[in-house]
Amino acid sequence: MKTVVLLIISNIFMTMAWYGHLKHKADWPLWLAILISWGIAFFEYCFQVPANRIGYGEFNGYQLKTIQEIITLIVFVVFAAVYLKEPLKWNYLVSFACMVAAVFFVFKKF
């Protein structure tokens, strides 16, 4: 559970670093957006690295990456809807559902 919480916090910082500057595209020059994003990304790493270290063993590398990607999707959907004010369309939901279905296969013991 600690791994998942750390990954959620990490992904919030990552999403802000990668996409937060889009709302300020007209206001910020590219170099400033890069510097601000790097500053935010530092905090992402402060949570991502411990999450992976703590989680590795309970989960294998493939499972950790899959968990991280699903958390990224969830965090991004909220971010895009709330911060960027972008509509969530049905085809996005279908594509995300396909990715979530992939989780079944990563965790399934064959």
C-alpha cells in the first residue's frame, strides 16, 4: 500500500511537471517552462525512487511499471478535466479501459 501511495504522489508531481506548463504556453517562454518543470520533477523522483525500492520484491519490475502507468492514467484524467478543462470523451475511456485490462494479464498467474 505504501508503494501505491508514493506512486500517486509521484505522479501528481510528474503530471504537473510534464503538462502544467501547457496552460501558460502564451505567458512563459520555453526555457522557463523547462526550468520550472525540472524543479517540479525533482519532487517526483523523491517519491518515485522510494516507491520502486519499497515495492520491488512485493511486486516484480513489470508489475511496478504497470501499477505506475495505471496511476498515471487516473491522475492525468483528473488533471486534464480539472486543470486543463478538457472534456473526457468516450473513446478516451475505451482506450483507458483497454490499458486497465492489460493489468489483468500482468498480475495473472499462468
